[in-house]
Amino acid sequence: MSEQTNTALHAWSLFQQAHVLSARYFESVTARFGLSYPQTAVLNVLRREERALPLSQIARQLTQEAQSTTELADRLERRGLVTRVRDPRDRRLVLLELTDAGREMIDQILPALAEAGEQVFSALNDKQIEQLETLLMPLRDRAAERLGQDRGRSRGVLRGITAGA
């Protein structure tokens, strides 16, 4: 095995560990509100967009498959946090809309997630965080390319909270 391969595998291991541990931490934060992290991510997309969206667009922004997003929407709808509505321009299209209860819920969760993010990223200074973002973007794009996904899909991820794994 080449030195470059060893270095890449070590970097991957560190990246995966950081992701898994951070995801677990963020999941524990959203669990205090009775939601999973992916459910919270759906609410956040709707809150940021401030309008009803097709599930396909939400899935794209969260880099998830449409079926996974449908299942998340089903759970959120049962809890009264979102509702499905018909697109007034094309009645065949179903949109997901944040309810008042969903808006209230995400507005409670976001400050807790921001605090959690500050706690995790306090290990880095601002310049290091910018460098990390710069390094992760081409890795994200390359992984999407290797999966045969549209590079624009991976770039559609919102800054901030995403569904994660």
C-alpha cells in the first residue's frame, strides 16, 4: 500500500469518526425535543425557504433519496408539524408545508443546535473552520460524482443543518 493510500485511509478514518460522533451528539440534542436529526433537518429546510416545497426539492437539499424524505414527512405530518398541500399552479404536485406547530418547534430547536455546533467547533478557530469548509466541498463533490449524482445536487445542501446519516 502506498504512503498516499495510507494517509488517505487515515484521513478517512478520522473524518468518519468525527462525523459519527458529531452526528450522535446532534441527534442527542434534537432527541430532547422528541425529534430525530433528519426530521429536524426537514423542518429547517421548510423554515429557511418560508414556503411549501415539493418533497423532491427537500430531498435534494438534504442529499437524501425521495423515499427517505417521504418517510420523514409522514412522521412529521402525524405529529402535526407539517402538512401536505396541493400546488396551486399544478394540482398534481404535492408540497410539504410547515404548520404553526412545526414553526414553533424548529424555532425552539435551532438555538440548541447552534449552541451544540459552537461546542463541537470550539476545537477549531474561525480560520480553521473556513479551511475545513474549503477542504470538504471538493470531497463532497467528488463523492457525489463517484455515486453518479449530479454535482449540483451536492451543492444544493444548505449551509447549516442537513439530514446527515
